[in-house]
Amino acid sequence: MSVLSVEKLAVSYGAIPAVEDISLVVPEGGLVTVIGPNGAGKSTLLNAIMGVLPSRGAIRFLDRDLGGMPVEARVHLGIALVPEKRELFATLSVADNLLLGGFRFGRRHAGDELDRVYGLFPRLRERHRQPAGTLSGGERQMLAMGRALMGKPRLLMLDEPSLGLAPLIVRDIFRIIADLRATGVAILLVEQNARAALRVADRGYVLETGRVTLEGEAKTLAADPRIVEMYLGVASG
Amino acid sequence: MDSTIAAILVQDGIVNGAIYALLALSLVLVFAVTRVVFVPQGEFVAYGALTYAALDTGTLPGSLWLLAGLGAAAFLAGLAQRRPIFGLALSSLVLPAAIIATSWLLVPSKPGILANALLSLAIVTPIAPYIYRIGFQPLAEASVLVLLIAAVAVHLALMGLGLVFFGPEGSRASAFSAASVSVGDFSLSGQALWILGLTGALMIGLYGFFGFTLLGRALRATAVNRLGARLVGIGTAQSGSIAFTLAGAIGALSGILVVPLTTVYYDSGFVIGLKGFTAAIIAGMASYPGAVLAAVLVGVLESFSSFWASAFKEVIVFTAIIPVLLWRSLRHAAIEDDDE
């Protein structure tokens, strides 16, 4: 069974189409990545699935039609988005940000979940009293991911988690993504860093100017000469 | 002017300032969470005052029928917004009916100050979330200016409804306690003590609510980052409704506290609310402690100007806002230049 299936999705900003005719599937426990250049419509796709942007076409989550459902209702079903801009609560403490990530359960479940998230991101435990706005870029990404995990999502969508981060931290983030898929959560990963994304993913879609131009097994894509030339560079091995 | 008069004026100013502080707090709260400048705040003061005064004389207040009417309107608005019908009927039809039944049973026997105050709160407070559902929730994505215009419209409508349901006569209630405390020449009335005590308790309560409960944190989160709040499942409508409920309750409580001190008319709330608004503006519509401090300042300024130049009392208080706005606009000029 698929966790998420998207059929013929289209989003436009006014008269200008941003993405068109996109169909993709995220299977139970799968890690699917969408790669493509800047401005291809990757973030638009995730925002439409989350309900932040209105869209046409069908979005089904666990065989449930999400058409017209508001963002917060989708969160309560078990979808989580870690947006490109993180959207943290800057003046609230790290611990409060995490606690609010579990808003859909009320307070009772926070203890165990909080320990689990601190286990994944020990840095957050060290800084749990600090306001989120004082964190570094990498820590903010960790907090955004931790906050999303506090809601125990069935589908976790990550929008450019490596954007603007130092290489060492990028490696950390991808290691954590690989750890997360081992816990059984389905992941939809949008990335410009195609090499790292294809290394952790099972399947990949290539998005260019709002359309899917290529899709397949991540390994196959990573070996595809067109991908190697356009996204991975000659030196990839 | 000797020190005794000064002491009396300061005391007066602080007592009034405490009321303005409550109103300023709820204005800051509603603005932070919903971006609505809550102009109708004063109407809740008047409704609370007139409802309490009616209960005090053992009559059923007109606000009961207003509550039922707005509840029914909120029910219809909720149906149009396709909310789950069971919860909707419970919150907007069953609740007013229960409050009306309770009042009908209790009021003729004059149940006492505490019961009257609680009953007044129960009657007036739900009006605020009903108004949010009818007037503001459909506009949740609108600009601050559109929301402000809607708020002015709601203020005018509620003032008119106040005239319909309470009539043009003013009312005054008996004091909570006739006792007074004297230290030397200086005496503090029981009512003043009640106002200061309840205001202080309410502020501590609000501090605890926002600092330590999940719902309080959720409201703060909505104020800081609306999209972030939606992404963790905090509905804009839900937090807006809670913010309005708190503001309605605070407004009604202020009215209940004020009505033993002064005669309140259906349109008295606006000027009282405007002074809370002045304090909130001085605090930049953003800082809670700042708003409390500014409100006490406004109260003291008012009481001194009513002693020295009582004809210009309101003029002096509202003029105080101009230098503050000038100072703020000078400080923030650089940011606006960047935007251009």
C-alpha cells in the first residue's frame, strides 16, 4: 500500500503554471526523492501536498482524498513538512518548539518522544532552554526536523534539508535521514544535492520546469548518463 | 496641591490604570494572534458592567437575548464553514440555552456578588468567540487594514446592539465590599483593593497560561509564526477563537470591576477601551509588560490631568500618544526606507 499517491497534480501562481501533470507515489516505509534544479517547482510540489498552496489533481494519503483539506487537518492525519525556511518559533525555547511539534497529541505523549528526538539530535538537548532564534543554521534544521518528528508522522516531507549548511553538517543530516527511514516513517525528500539524495533514496523523480522528466530506482538514476552529466558532475563515482 | 491629594490622585490613577492594563493586555494578545486590532474591546467592558448591574438589582439582563441571537448566528456561520455539526450546536446553541436557564433560575433569588460576577462572565464571554466566527474567521487571510475596518464595523454594530438590549439609561452597581483600609490620612477603598487584587491575580494567571500550558504556548507560537503553527497542527481558527474568548472575558471582568465605581452607559466602553488601546500602542502592540507599565502611566496621567484641567482630561491622555508615535516612527524610519 502506498502512503502517498499524487495524480496529475497542477499548481499555478495566478496565470503562470508552477508545476503541471505530476504523478508520484511514496510506498509504506519508502524513501523517495525529488531532485531538480532551482525553480523547477520542488517546493511548490511539497507545499501543495501539505495544503499550504491550492492545487488541482488528486492527492491521496493512506487511501484518503485530501482535496480541499486545510493544513492543520493534514497534520492531524500524520503528514509533516519540514519547510525550506524551517518556520520555527524564534522567540520560544528549543524545548517549547519541540513540545509544540507534538501538539496533535496533547501533552501526555511528549516525554518519550522528547527523549527520542534528543537521542537523534543531542545538540538540541544541550540547547533546550535557548530561544530557537539564537541557533545556528544546522541546529535550526535539526530543530525543524525534530519538531516534525514530535508529531510522529506517517509521512515526513523534507524540503532542501541541506540548503545553506556546511558539508560536515550536511553529512550528519543525511545520516539522520537514513536512520529515520529505518524507523519505518515514509519520507519524501526534495533536494538540490542530487548525489546525497540518490544515495539514501529508493526511488527518485527528476523535476524540470514543473514537469517530471525522469523517474526510476535511485540506483538506476544515479547511473543514468543524463543525470550524471546534469546533476552529479563528471567526477561522481 | 499637598501630598495627601497627590497620594489620592496616584491611587486613583493606579486603580484605573489596572483596568486599562487588563484591556491593553488583551488588545496585544488578540493582535499578536489574529492581527485584528480589537476595537470592540470597549463594548465587552460595557456589556460586562451592564450585565452585572442588572443582576445586582435582581433583573434578567438584556445581554442574555443578545447571547442567544449571536449564538444562533454563529451556528449558521459555522454551518456555512462546514464545521462538525455536533460540536457547533453544543458551543453555539446548547451553551447559551444553558446559561439562560441558569440565569432564569438563579437571578430572582439575588444569589450574591460572586455568583453574579461569574454569571456575568458566563453571559458576556461567549459573545467574543461567536463574533470571531461570524466576522473574522472568514477574513483570516485578509490584510491588517481590512481586519481593522471589520473591527470598526463590529464595534459600531455591538454599540448599537448595546443600546437595543440595555436601553439608554446608565447603571451602577453596589461595591463588592464597603470596607476600606486607612493608613494615616490615606485610605484605600475596598473596591480599589478588589480591582488591584484581581488584576494582579489575572496577570499571574495569564503568565502561567502562556508560560506553562500547551495551549498557551500554541497561542504564542501562532503569534510568532503563523505558518509554523499550522505546520504543527495548530489551527488558525482555533487559536483565534481562544484569543477572542480571553479578550471577551477580560473585557467583561473589567466592566464588572468598574461598574461599582462609576455609572456605565451602553456606549461608555469605547473611551475606556481607547485608553487601554493608548497603552497598547505605547507598548508597540507587542510587549505585555510594556503594555501594563504604559497603562498605569495612562491612568496616573489621567487622574492628575482631571485634577488640574478636568475639561481637558481626555485631550491630555490621548495627546500623549502623539510623541510616542513620533518617537517610534523616527526609530523605525530606517527599516521603512529599506523596504522601498
